[in-house]
Amino acid sequence: MTFSPEIEARLDAAARLCSQQGATLTPLRREVLGLVLASDQPIGAYALLDHLRRSRATAAPPTVYRALEFLLERGFVHKVERLNAFIGCPSATDHAGHDHPHAVQFLICTCCGRVTETEDEGIASAIARAAERAGFRHTRATVEIEGVCRACAG
């Protein structure tokens, strides 16, 4: 499958990061990541499977889920739990030293379905402080906020 030059550059960067970590961005993982990055909205595993079957007739759900698990572990994609769908992390391949997984907040438009990732350290710190006060050691925090985006509100 062929992707835009921008996505191909991100895929190449992801492959380099994997190599630096002693992992491999296999052709299948690369294709799944490319499909997620190319989607203008969060994309579900079965929609990914439908796309994959165009080039890989024998692709099956476990194939997609294993690839997504790999990509999630490395922070290349995030799961939007509310939608049970995946979105590419805009900063995952920008810096080799980027700390993934990182605290993210998703702004989910209930009109058009667009999801915007934000990374507000104030929110992340508030969650960490609240967990600490409760004697809870959190390992991951994702905040999903539903509302109406600027384009739909206008």
C-alpha cells in the first residue's frame, strides 16, 4: 500500500525508532500504522482489517490486534476507549527521546466525530496528585472529553 510522502516519512521514522529499541516494524505493522495515520478519524480494528484485506486476503482479526498491540506499546498509536478506535500519536515519531506512553487528553466532537489529541501537563499533574492523595499509584491516564469542535460550533 502506498501512503502520502508525509505518512511515509513518519513510517520511516517509526521504523528507525523501533530499530533503536531492538524491535522491528514489520511490513504488516507498518501498513497498519500507515492506515491509522492516513485515517482522518479514529479507526476501529475491523475497519483496519477491511483495508488490509485489499492487499492481504488472508488477514484476520488476531493479525490486526497483534499489530495494534505492538504500536500501542511503542506509543505510535493511542486507543480512544469511548470509540473503541485508534488514532495516530502526532508526536510519537518527532523525537527519539519522547516519553511514551504519555498522558494525553482527547477532545471528541460528538457532531463530526473528529478527535484531537492534546497534552496538557497541568491536567496530567492534577491526576497524578489526586491519585497520590488517594494512595493510588497510577500507571496510565487518558482523559476523553466530549463536546463540539470549533468547526461544528461555527
